[in-house]
Amino acid sequence: MAAVGLARRDSKWLKSKEAGAMGKFFAVILVVITLASAYPIVTHKFVQPEDISTHGHAIDEQLADTMAEGGFAFVGAQLLLAFFVWKFSSRKDGSKVTHLPGGAKLMVATAFILVGTEVLALGVLGQKAWADVYFTSPKPDALQVQAQAGQFAFYFRYPGADGKFAPLHPDKIDEGNQNYFGLDPANDVEARDDIVTAEMTIPVNREIHLLMHAKDVGHSFYVRELRIQQDFVPGLDLSLHFTATKTGKYEIVCTQLCGLGHYNMKAYLNVLPQDEFEKWLKDRAAEQ
Amino acid sequence: MRAKLGYIVGLAALAACAVIVHAGPSGGTVSGKVTYEGTPAKQKPIDMSKEPSCAKQHATPITTETVVTGPGNALDNVVVYVSAGAPDEGAPSQAAKFEQKGCQYIPHVLAFQVNQTLEIANADQTSHNIHPLPKVNREWNKSQPPGSAPIVDKYDKPEFIPVKCNIHPWMHGNFAVLKNSHYAITEGEGGFSLANLPPGKYTITAWHESYGDQSQDVTISGNEPKTVNFVFKAKPY
């Protein structure tokens, strides 16, 4: 091929013809790559895990909308590129270059309007998915669970029989004694019935108000099935609320690189029927 | 010639001393029992579900070991040692061994001497990051993947050192780095015995990771056994 190219180097016509063939070949490859990339998305080859939350459908719809908008833009732009490459690949040398009317300014303005409309549309459509989780308050009867992330494990705290979380004293943290939160039961009566666990267990179909804080560095609370991914930020008390609709055992993973043991930072989420949850909580209370 | 004779007499005297020290139970023995009064803190089960390879090694969950008790109010894991009166000793040749098994430190309290070789092994299928927390010795922490060679180290100053794992927050142990070989760790019945103490005045100290330490003086004049008991005040919280 190279030898052929060298032999015909002096012929401008052949050179132009060869370039045209290359261009058409590129256009075809572009179409093939575009369609092959779109295929698994359009045919839903990548299936999301089952959604077990009341708000998850809005997140899924938002993801689908984003994928559709982004997908149409991607496929459209690639096909348009392939079309132009094909159409103008074999023009003879010396032919006049023509521009779309309006020039570069109009093109840039059009791009801004198109992209802006897309971003705005996603924002407007998505505000419900976002606001449902972040801009609403949990119901007064939501079950409060505190989650603490620390290198490299999650721990959870439930208020005991008194329904109150005792204050935390970081200087009292004593991991060898399972005092991960820094409770002071010797002086705080409220701390004596607080329940600390390594697994998060919640009742099904009841709203959970998750109170989050980090012990050391940034971490993240991610449960695929709950469609929740929220960072822990050191120094900030963050909160979330959600309702799980299906019993089962799910994984909580840290998705914010937090250090050496990050790969190993996980916990389990057990969603139980109300009566089983109450029994579980009673058993844990007896262990404290 | 005179100097040579002096050397010979000196050597003979040293040899005689060596014979005395090594000739079985010479010197006194201090023994006794460590107990507690009051209500000790309840030990909590440890949930290792995030590390399944460790969790499955325990048919019933292990508990914390900050206060381990035996029958008759016996207090275990107490290091009883001669804190004053005995000369400092060179390190013995055998290594003190500390193992990480089932995401637990075995033993929970390891006593060894200054400059004695310390060998830390990982018997688990998971990585550990051992992190002793000394205040006067040099601090370090080291990762130990499964199947790797033991970590070998030593401490050059006497100290009680808490040990933790940077990957598994529940793992907790203690090193007791001591100046001499007169020490014992209570186990089961809370009893201890310190043998071969030549005549002299000694301070016997009992150290517990949660309840601190207590000392008593004892004078040994011959081969007689002496009894020293320690009672720690236990607190529920």
C-alpha cells in the first residue's frame, strides 16, 4: 500500500482520489463505531439493579432522560460528521470553499443555544428527582439512624428506648471498646441505651432519616438499590431521607477514595419487615 | 601473676553466681491473685460482617476484651511484673509472637522485654495494617497482606503500648515492653507467680488496660514464698 502510494506520489489527481477513499473509509468507521456504541444503550444491555426506594424511579427517569438527550446529541453529531467527511472527502483541489451563511459567530451562538437548552431542560426535568430528596423534610415519624463513616468502616447508631441520641465526645472514642462514636455512658444517662451497630438495619416501608457525619476524612454512602449516593464531608452534619420498599440484604459501599483500606470499606443494609426489625433492635439493645 | 589470679577468682565467683541463678528454684517466689470488685463493663459482641473471611471463623461473635474476667471475680489479662528492685536484663533470644487471626489479636496482651524480637504474623485471608501507638518508643504502622512474611521489630524502651489495626477498627491489643523477665499475665483464675527472685526489696506492679496499675512492695529474704494480691475497682461504664 505504502509502495503504491509512493509510486503515484507525483500524480495530484491520484493523490486526491486516494484521500477521498480514506475519507469515505473514515466516515464508514465513524458510523460503525457510533451505532455499535449506541446499540447496548438503546437495547438496555446495561441493566440497573432493582430499585427498592420510593424516590428511585425519579432518579431512573432522570438518568434515562439524560441518556436519551446525550445519546441523540452524540449520535446526531457523529452521523453529521460522517456525512460531511463523506460528502467533502473527494473534492478536487482548487475548488472553492463555501461557508454556511452567518459564519462562525452564528455557529457559536447556535451551539450555545442548543447546549444551553439541553442543560436547562435536564435541570428543569431533574429538579423533581433532586428536590424530592434534598429540598423536602422527612416526616415527623421518620426513624432516625445516624451513620458515621471512618477509616475504614461504617457504624450506625439508633436512639435507644429514650428516643434520644446522646451527645458525642470525640475524646471518648475508644475503638477497642466498640465506642466508635465517642459516647460517655458514665456521665450521660442518655448514652446508656444508644445502640451502635456495624450493619444498618431498617424496617421496610418506613421513612428513614439518615444523619451523616465523618469521623476523619471524606467518605461516601452509596447503595445502588436505594439510588442514593451521598458524600460524607468532614465537619458537616448532612442528612438524607428515604423509604425502602423491599426487604433484603444490600451493600453499602464507600465511593469516595478515603485511604489505604478504601477498597474494604463497606457495610450491609438489611431491610426487614417491621416486626423483625423491632426484634433485631431489641436484641442489639440487649448487647449494649 | 597477681592480676591473673584475680581474674581467675573473679571468673570463679561469676560461675558460682551463674550456678546459683540457674540451679532451679533458688530465691523467693511472689504469687497471688488479681481480682476485681464492683461491676465490670459489659463486653460487646464484635460485628465483623464487613470482613466475611474473618466473620466465618467465629461460630459465635467474639466480644471485646477490654475487661476479661474469670470465676470468683478473677481479673485476666493483667500484667504483673517487677517494676523496681530487679536489675534490667538483656533480651532473651526467642521472639515474642503476636498473631492476627480471625481479625483478632492473639494474644490480646503480649508481654516481652526491651529489645526482644517481636514477630507479628498475619494468618488471615485479608490485609491488616498493624499500628502500635507508643508514646516513648518510635511509632510506625505497616501493612501486611495475606501470606506475607511476619513483620519483625523491637522496642528499646519499656512501655505499655496499645495496638490497633488501621483497616479493621474493632481490632485492639496491647504490648507490654518490660525491663526484666520477672513478669506474668493472669489468665483464667487470675493467678500469677513470679519465681526466682533473689533476696531483696521489690515493687510488684499489676497493670490492666482499662483499670490502670497498682503497686505493692515486697521483701524477700530467702527462698520463702510471698503472697501479693491485687484488687481492682471495676466500673460498669
